[in-house]
Amino acid sequence: MKKIVEDVPGEGLMKLMGERVTLFCLNYIYTGTLSGVDVECVLLTDPAIVYETGAFTDPKWKDAQALPHDLYVMKKCIESFGRVK
């Protein structure tokens, strides 16, 4: 069965603007407040890098290290994203 994905305004990353999100990327997992989205990258404020998740049912990451400044992540490196914790 074929499923066609349409570009719907206000969906995807834009729908999560201002919320705490988790980005599962090629090598790392990042979490933070989604504060900006453009053609090439997204901006996370109050970011952290997740080194160990623990159980996804736990309320917090087992090992998430806060980063000292805002973080830009290239969209082409994001495999999946959403509100996870």
C-alpha cells in the first residue's frame, strides 16, 4: 500500500514550537525547548545531550548532560523527533 505524505502547514517541527522536544539524530539524542526552525536547522534552547535513556516510561532521562549554550541541529541529521519526556 502506498501512502502519500503531504506538506501540511503547522505540522511536524512547527507544531512543536515552544515545547520541550527530543531529537533522535544520526549519532546522538538531543533534548531541549524547540525555539526555532528554518530550512536547514532547528534551534534548541536549554539543551541537553542524552547519553543514556533508561526506560522510556521513566519521567527523566537516566543520563542527560546540560549544554552551556543554545544548540543548532541540522535537520538532515534528525531521524525522528517528538515530545518524549
